[in-house]
Amino acid sequence: MPTCVLITCARNEEIHIGLLLECVLAQTVTPRKWIIASDGSTDRTDDIVREYAGRHPWIELLCVPERGPRDFASKVYAFNAAYDRIRSLDFDIIGNLDADLTFGNDYLEYLLRQFSQCQQLGVAGTPFVEDSSIVYNYQFTNIEHVSGGCQLFRRACFEAVGGFPPIKGGGEDWVAVTTARMRGWRTRTFTERHFVHHRSEEHT
């Protein structure tokens, strides 16, 4: 089984972050490290994460100074700050998780097994659900697209594409996946699992 680390960027996610923390704790495979980068949170997000980190040493809160209005570029800067904290660790897979997700207990194990079965797999993910419906119908949507809410990268692939570009208007996840394919990596959405997005895109 490949080893993995996770990064979550969060700003004022006190409503959802506890659900995600319990979800990851319940996984059949435990990440080697999970950095939760609080991007200038002013609510109880930091306190909630600190409580869990105090009980689980593989969870770490990283407080990132606010860079201005909430946008996708600030999220990338927070992600990169978290990645700098784990760059020296030995791991195979890095996961980017939004703060407002939940998924089944075998979700991480299932995706990690996909990487173990295909050495050319660079990016993997699943469909997501909002309001009890699958957002993308993969009979009509490109199965090689991987939703940005939860993307797992093989480390060699992530570093080869240079990570996420700090695009203020968004699309950094699409750019990373597309660049991975251009460099010869396979990217895939596996429809046998899904994650639940607890907040619609227009409110992120």
C-alpha cells in the first residue's frame, strides 16, 4: 500500500471541519501526516483543529497569515506553505482535500490501491455529491478529469507538474491535472466511490 500525506486548506470552516476530521480518523488507512492550513481563519476553525491535533500527532495545524480577500490564489499559497512542512517526509501520495467534504471509511484505501495497481497513474479522484445527486455524469463527462475538491497525486507526478499554480480566478486544479496528462501521466476519476461536498461551489 502506498503511503500518503494530506493537506487541507481552510478559512472559517468551523461548521464543516469537524466532520472532515472525524471522517479521516475513521479511514481504514491512516495518513502519515495531515497538515490543515488555516488561511486567516477568524472563527473556531483553529481551536477545533488544535483539539484533534492534541490527540493525534499525525494531524498538524498550520496557521497561515491572511493574504487578503478569499480567492483561489490564497488557497494555493496556503497549500504550498503546508507542503513545505512535509516535503522532507518519505511518502508516495499527496492528497488535496477541501475542508467541507466527507466520504466512506474505505475511501483513501480504495484510491491508494488504484495507485498500487497502476504505476503510471498520476492523479486520482472520484465523483462528488451535492444535494443527494452526482454532480458529474461520467457517461458524458471526461473520465480523465479529476475534481479539485479531492485530488490524490503520486508525489513524482505532483512535483513534475510543479504543484498548483496560484491563479486568482481559479482553475489551478484543472491546470495541474491537464499538465500531468501532457507529461505522460494517467489521470482518472473512479466512479465506484464518491465524496460528499457539503457546500455548493458558489459559496466556497
